[in-house]
Amino acid sequence: MIHNTIEFKGKRINYQDEGHGEIVLVLLHGFMNNLNVWQKYILEYMHSIRVIAIDLIGHGDSEVVEEVSTMELQAEMIKAVLDHANVRYCVMVGHSMGGMITLAFAEKYPNYLKGFCLLHSQAMGDNPKGKENRIRSCKLINDNRLKFIIDFIPNLFAKDNISKCASEIEELKDIALNTPREGIIAAQMGMIERRDRQDILEESKVPILFIIGKEDVRADVLTVLAQASLPKFSETMILNTGHMSFIEEENIIKQRLMSFTKMCFSI
């Protein structure tokens, strides 16, 4: 598969663009991941729709742009990719940090969206304890990035799924280890600075899909359920997974995202 690059604020941004047609699905990965986490989805979807996956700033083959990768900066980058790819309308799926960026995109560029999915993500900003934890994480990443990654990745999965997903967990560790330290810290600082965007959920004119894991330690079930009641048109899927349902329950998520995307383009 061929990757494409654009220049954004003087830095290289990497993305993958497969398939064809008017139905376009944009996939945004999470913290310390890259677009390769979507390869099984791309391989299946590209036969019936157009699918674009983007390496977020400071991740994968996309370079660090600024010391802080704010959600607004990431959204501006995504718009630049979509404009370069001549995409006028899409459904956007954001996993974790990618969901936070999706909300910033929905705020800045709502006319691009036919709908969007918050995949193990939510709209509130960090509370003081959350900000403190992210600052502590930055120190850990600087002091011992290997230990931080080894401890962080398995904790994203439901306990019963860790052995089943052992090979995927090792792949995620490799991806994280190949993510530049500056990119990781810039992303953490960007998440610290993000604002509460529950108003974007309330004001949305397009469908929103919330996918929630019962054992998700990063996106609290009750918090996300409360937010799912805010939009005029929302759907909620709750699974017996951790934070990584698109890996833990791949077949279910593949089908759900495809049906949601087609529904959004049909209304």
C-alpha cells in the first residue's frame, strides 16, 4: 500500500488513502499509535468505500510540528490532508486522543462531517488530577520511556483479553517505542491544554456514535454515557472490552463502523 505525504507548517505529514467513491471514512489513531493500527480495517473497507488513515502529528511518519500538539493544531493538519486529497465530506472515527481531535475538528470545520464516532473517547477536558497525571507521565517518558510503554500498553486491554491479544500488544509496544519522545510529550501537553467540548456534542447537527468498553480504564463508562445523551442524534455501543475494542472485538467494530458510515452518508 502506498503512503502519501504533505507539507504542513514546514513539516512532513504521512497518510494513507485507499479505495474510491463518494463515501469517505477518516480514521484517527490514539496516543502512541500510528495509522498501521488500522490496516485490517483499511484492507476490508477499501473494496467498497474510500478510507483515509492519518499519522497524527509526532506519531508514525508525521513529524513534530510544535512543542505542544494542541487538538486545534491537529485538526488544522487533518483539514490540510483532506483538502490535499480533495475530500469535501467524510465520516471521522477518532480513537482515544483521536476522538479529542475529532471534536476539535467538528468545532472548527463542521461542514466537512457527515457524522463522527468517539471510539473510547470523551469530550471533557482534564480535571486538575488528570493534568497532574499527564505531567507525571511526561517525566516518566523522559526518565524511562521503555518502562512507561511496557506498563501502559497492556493496561489498555480488558484483563480477559490480554492473552488473546498478546501479539497485538507486542505490536503496539513496538509502535510506541518507535514514536519519538518529543512527539509523545507534545501530544500529552496538547491533551492537557484541551478545552471541554461537551457543547460541540450538544450543538452537533450530524449523528455521533459512542463506542464504550466496560473495562476501559481511560474513558470512564458513566462519563461517556452521560455525554451520549447530549447530541440530538447519537448511538451508543457498549462492549465487554477495555480501551482497544477495535482490536479486542475487531469483527464487531468493523461491521459497526461501516454501517454507521453508510447510514451517515444516506441521510
